[in-house]
Amino acid sequence: MNILDLEEFEQEDCIDILGEDEAENIGREYYKGLMAASPVDEEPLAVMVWKILNEDSYEENKAEITFFRSDDPNAGKELLDMYGERIEESEVISSSFELADLSADNKKLLSGEGFELKDKEGRDLIVTVGDFAKLPITKKKIPSYIKPIQILEILQFRQGITNCMFCGRTGIDEDISMLPPEWYEQELSCCVLTEGKVDGLLLLHCTAGGILMPVLLFASGVDANKNMLNMLCFSINAAIKKYPKTTRVLIRRHDDKTRKLASYFFPLKKGRKVTYGERTE
């Protein structure tokens, strides 16, 4: 069995293995990937991707598996053994995952490797641009100080990111300061710009598969809550103008604020069924 690092592959070579949305994370800071390949023809027998959490904070390191598939139990076990060695090097204290469509064999494999499994509603909520177009918020008047990030100079943008991180807000991933401005949707992503200073950011990414995904919502100051609502209104209207109503939007309910916002805007929407797993390392 050959165990290969996915970071040594080109992103385009990972698409057939992982799918285009997961493949675009290969090469990003904190994301790691392994593949168990057949020694005969190098066909992938088991593949996984994970990211390290809390790498740049004072909290203990954790790992989240974002992709797992094994077509051979022996290959899958070897892969998970190697994964255990890798995360030990990163001083990870626990691993978790939230994955949809895990096969019964893969559930059995992960359970046998110490993961406690349970089925639950997933944190990811999938809606459409058309769903947003129906919201009353689209009629709200948007203040002139809410601007698309495409007008920002690079230094302004970086200072805005630094302000977010200084306040302990990194969005759904911790490498936002390492990603270029072009990674975000320029016309939809926006900021609170007062006297040349960025006091708030709403950043969205369009995945390789064409799914819009908010990755950061933050504002500072006494009007923070009002300005977060203003930025949401700006981005929703920009999305309605640019994208078909059928365009999917993934809302990751990763904290109390996003859970409350999702529940407020879409009280009847539910996430898909997933398998949640966790183990202590």
C-alpha cells in the first residue's frame, strides 16, 4: 500500500479524487490530505482530508476531517493510522467530523478506529439566491459607507482582516489572512468603510462548483449589529443581480450568531442528515 500526501499533487489532479470543491482546499494553510493508493496501478483505495483548528490561538489544537472515503478496509485502516501519526505531530487533542453519505462500511471502519458516531442534522444549510430574494431585507436602504471590497486598496483590506483577527473573529476558517483578496467574491463581499478605515467585513467565496459561501461576518464599534445587517443586505442584493435564482448558497452554522441568523431568515429550512464523529487522541 502506498500512502501519498495530497499536498504533493496539483489541485487539478485532486479533482477526480475529491471533487472540485474539496480539491480547491489542497494547498491551503492548515489543510492536509492523504491517499492510500494501490501499489499496482496507483488507483486511490482510501482518501481523507482534514484541517487543524486553533493553530494560531491559545486553545488546544483540534482536527476536523472534512473528507473521508475508503473502498478497501485495509487501506482505510492504514490511512487512519498514518493520520493519527500526523496529528500527533501537530499536538492535536481530539478529532471530529461531520460527513454526509458515509457508507455503512466506512461508518464501521471509523467506529472501529475509536470514533463515537451519531446521526444528526448537519450544520450546513443549503438555500438559494431565490430564497434570499424573497426576504423583506432586500428592500432595506443601504448606507453609502457599505462598499464592495473590490474598491479597497490591498493595505485597507489587510488592515480590515487584521482587525477581525485581533477581535478573535476568523470566520469559518483560520487562514483568512493568508488568502488573497481575489479568493473572495469581489462584487458580493463588502465592508464598512469609515474615513478610509475598514470597520467591518462580510466575505463570501464562490466554490469551484459554483456554490456561494459566506466565510466571515464581522463589524466593530457601537453600530456593529446594525452594520452587519447592512452588509448582509448589500451582499444579498448584489447576489440577486449577479447570479441566477437557482444558485446555491451554503450557510455554515458554526457559531451562535450564524445559527440565530439562519433561524431568523429561514426558520423552516433544515440541514441534511450527516454522521457526526469524535474521538480523543
